Amino acid sequence: MGRMTEAVKHILIINVILFFATQLYGDQMYQWLALWFPKNENFQIWQIITHMFMHGGFMHIAFNMFALWMFGTPVERVLGKNRFLFVYFSAGLGAVLFQLGFYYFNFLPAQSELLSTGLSNQQILDMLASNRLQEGLSEIQISTLRAVMPEYAQIYNASMVGASGCIMGILAAFGMMNPEARLMLIFLPIPIKAKYFIPGIILLDVISAITGQSFFSPSNTAYMAHVGGALTGFIIMWYWKRNQFNKNRWN
């Protein structure tokens, strides 16, 4: 890995600055810069980018920045700063698309069920915002609300922070460049070749997203963001390797 490369260094600095700013201003920073579910009143378009530089705690930023240094440095040395940044932010956007797509996949059926009882979309959003039922609802509306509102409210109030999606894209790029490199998890110190390790991590994230069962990360992790970031990084590197770097051997 050697000395930290330019883009990695600047990304790390921005993350650390915003982390300390978050410690000073707390919830206000999360409200402004975390990525909220688009139907939530806190959602703003800039959050699609700013959430990539926000973190939920010391261990969250420590693991992400360590991974950024460990895998980002060799990837940037091979790709150069501009291509590295393209992969990094593309993976972050891929993470957003996958996670929000997963949210909507679960949100829309619940919304449709509520609308079928005669509730309006605005009524539903008002009850979500106030966290209480409106007066004058029918028994069917109340029973439906009680059945689906917990999951509905969980998605509505969901927010996403962290560089994990970006870093999963960089990890996938590293694996494409070094398929025989041996990697291992802190909690599972068994060396595994990158060409098996990275698909295994993605599979565990998919299982966690579907079942809610956490393996190596907190239960509130945005697992589909990891999957989206990794797949985006893989697709970009696969395309470049096939169409652009065949003759130059990644140089």
C-alpha cells in the first residue's frame, strides 16, 4: 500500500472533518446531510452525495477509513486519481439506487394497502409525521394501519450515512485487479482469495437484507447499499478491463 494517495487522502480528511462537526452539532448535521427516504420531509437532493461523508459513530468511521486507506491506495495507484474518483462516487450512487430501490420495494405494497382503505396519501404522510392516528377513521382503516404502519414508518424514517457503498465499490475494483490476493475479516481470521472473499461478502449482505439476520455488522446496516456499491464497482472495472485496459494491462 505504501504512502497514502492524493484522492484517498482528501476523501479521508473530508470524512474526518464532518465526523467531528457531527460531534459538535449532533442531530442537526444528520438532518441536513444524512440521506433520508425521499418521501420524508427531511429529504434534500444534496443528501445523495453528502451522506457518503457522514458516519454514525467512531467505529463506523474507523473501519471505513481503514478500508479506504487499505484498498483505495493500491486501486488509485493503478487507476489514477480521476478514474479512482469515478469508481468511488459511482459506487456510492449505485449504493443509493439499490438501497432506495429496496426501501420502495417494501414501502409501495404497504402504501397501496393503506390507499385501498380510502386513506389519501397526504393523510398517511401526516400520520407518519405526527406518529399518531387521525380522528374519524373507520375500523378497517385503523386495523390496516396497525398491521402495516410499523414497517411503513420504519422505512419512512430511515436515514443512510457512511462511505460503505463507495468502499465496497473500491473493494470490488481491488478484487478485479488482484483476484489471488488473500483477504480476511477481523472476526474470521482465515485468509481467503479475493475472487471468493468479495462475492461471499456480497452474498452475506443480500441474505442480511432479506432476512434481517446480521453476520458481521450492526442490524441497522444498509445491506443493499453494500451490494449496490460492490456491483457498480465490479461492472465499471469489468467494462474497463475488457474494453480499455486489455492492451495496457491496467496502466
